[in-house]
Amino acid sequence: MNPILTRRGFALAGLAIAALPLPAWADATQPPFDSPTPDPALLPPPESPIDYPILTVDLGTIPAQFRRQEVKYDGPEAAGTIIVDPGDRYLFHVRDGGMAVRYGVGVGRAGFGWSGEAKVGMKRRWPRWVPPPDMVTRDKNAAKWANGMPGGPDNPLGARALYLFAKTLYANYSDTGYRIHGTNDPSSIGKAVSSGCIRLLNQDVAELYDEVPIGNRVVVRPAAPEPIEG
């Protein structure tokens, strides 16, 4: 795998999203909605009141190509942009000087991906998880948390979450339901196992959380559906 993200490679991979309009943004500190639940009054706090310590994962358990590393970057995006490449299981945070920080990620299973341009509309530490209704109907574990799972080390959203908002036909911006978040399952990094969101090691998403402001531009490349990986 060539670690250099080239201008030509980006252009080819991004043809399907190049024509999308850049969202019209206002600063957003709260989302327009949460996933509907049977009883919203029972929702746990948006963030855990406890800022748990982040346990560092032994990188020896992560394939070398999916460990955090700096790589050369020759794409058209400005410094600060986040680029998600589901096909190769990478997230790039573009830096100055023709460089980017590349993180390995876990991505969505077949049929669950989202692609396009967005911006970070909200950030949360140890966020709650509210499974969407369709997941509640098909997943017994999700059904147990239909009213929301409190944030914490056992929560599937991990230590931090960046919430992606994008322009829609009905509003200037709206929560896409798509997140960049941590994980309590490090073995999922580099695999297609999630229900559409992008997951990083907790130690990696915490770094990204601290460096990325509200309103930061995010580009999610399209990827062909893939079978579930074990």
C-alpha cells in the first residue's frame, strides 16, 4: 500500500463527492435532534459526568499499516481537513508542509456507509449512545439500550465523538447521524464491522478531538459495499 495520498489519487476517488455543495454553516453547539427513542425522557446525559482515563492500546496488537503515522500528502485539501477513506480504512488529518497524520479506522459494513462533505457540528467526551430505531429492531444488544446507553468505557462510541453535520434539501445543516468516534473494541480497526460510522482507537480519537474545532471540514470518500469481516 502506497502511503502517499496523491492529488491524482484523491481526484479519482473523490469524483462522486466533488460536485456536492459545501454546507452552509452556523456555529452549532447542539444538534437539531437525537435519534428518536421510545421515551426521550429516559435519555442519559449527552456526555458522561466522569472523564474516565483513556487506556492506551498496545500497538503491537494493531496491524502496522493501521497505526498512527505521518505520511506525505499531495492532495488539494487545505491543512486541517479530515479525509475519510473507507476503502483503504484510513482517516487523514491534513497538516501544513505536504504532510498528513494517517490513522487506521474501522468502517461500516455493506450498505451502511455514508459519503459526502460535512463539517464537525458537535464534539462530545465519553458520549452517550442512542441506537437508531432500525438498529433497535434488528439487534438485541441495541434493543437493550433503546433509551440510550450512558457514556463510559463500555460504550461503543468510546472516549470521544465528532458529529458530522451536512447541508440537506430541508435545512442549511443537519445531523447526518454519521460519527467519527472511539471504540471499546480495538480489534475492529482496519475492518468493516460498524453500522456506518468511522471508529478509531480511543487514544487516536482523543488526539483528533483536541485538535479539531467545531466547523472543521470533513470529506468522506465513497466506497463500494463490502462483506462483513470477522
